[in-house]
Amino acid sequence: DATYPKTPVPAPAPPKAPVKPITPPPVVKPPTTYPPPVKPPTTTPPVVKLPTVAPAPPVKPPTVMPTPPLKPPPTYPPPVKPPTTTPPPVSPPKTAPAPQVPSPASSPMPIVRSNKDCIPLCAARCKAHSRPNIFGRACTTCCVRCKCVPPGTYGNREKCGKCYTGGNKPKCP
């Protein structure tokens, strides 16, 4: 019998294959494909047909008709009026003229001696006015200047002379 040593003997290692470094595959760029250039659609303008115009007929100058000679309007004799007979003048019967009645004399103008006399006279003249205070103030101013107040509530300015009416325009109420 064979005796074997009790120590295990390592088995011989298989021979190592030579290790080649792994080189990555070369980077392959994909082919660059450019899209085809886009051309804008070609639009053809629509064909415009010009209307055919018939040539205009030649224009004839207007024919001038000779104007007939002017005849004066016929003259008619003026109408004959029958003679008018006038009756003889009749004189009205004579009567005695009516006696002149003197118009009622207006009250004589009140005498204005001082400024105090103007106030009651203007108050009487201005009592019917719509704005008696303003009207009375203007009347008093004229009374002091002209030493006169016309009679009545309106008008009669001419009785106080040119002081009240100047240039045909009223200066005082």
C-alpha cells in the first residue's frame, strides 16, 4: 500500500491566460442627418384678366342750331278808361266852431327847495315800481341835481327839461 503524505498538496493552478486591457469600443458618432431645407410654397398670383374695353365711339361735336331772330313782343294799345265824371263839390253846412275847452291843467310842479323836499316827491313817484328802493334812490339823485321831480309815477320827464333827458335818452327815472 501506498502511503500518502497527510498534508494536502495544492493542486497546480491552471495557467493564467494573458490579460489584455479592455479597450472601450471606439465612439461612433451617428451620422448627422440634416432635415431637407424647407422652401416656402411658391404662390403664383392669380391671373387677372383685364376687362376688354370696346373703343368708345367717336364723339361728334354738338350741332348748333341757328337761333331764330328775336321778335319784339307785340305792343297792345293801352286800355281805354271811360271818362270819370266828378260830382260837383258839396260844401258841408257851416256850423259854429266848438269852443276850445282848455285841457285840465296838470297840477303845478312842486317846488324843490332843498334835498329834503326830494324824498317825499320821489317816494310818491316810485311807489308803483317793482323795486321802489333802487328806483327811489336814482330819483332822489336826479332830484338833487335837477331840483325837479316829474309828476306821476312814470314818464313826463320832459317837464323837468334837459336835466332829465339828455340826447333824447332818459337820464333819470
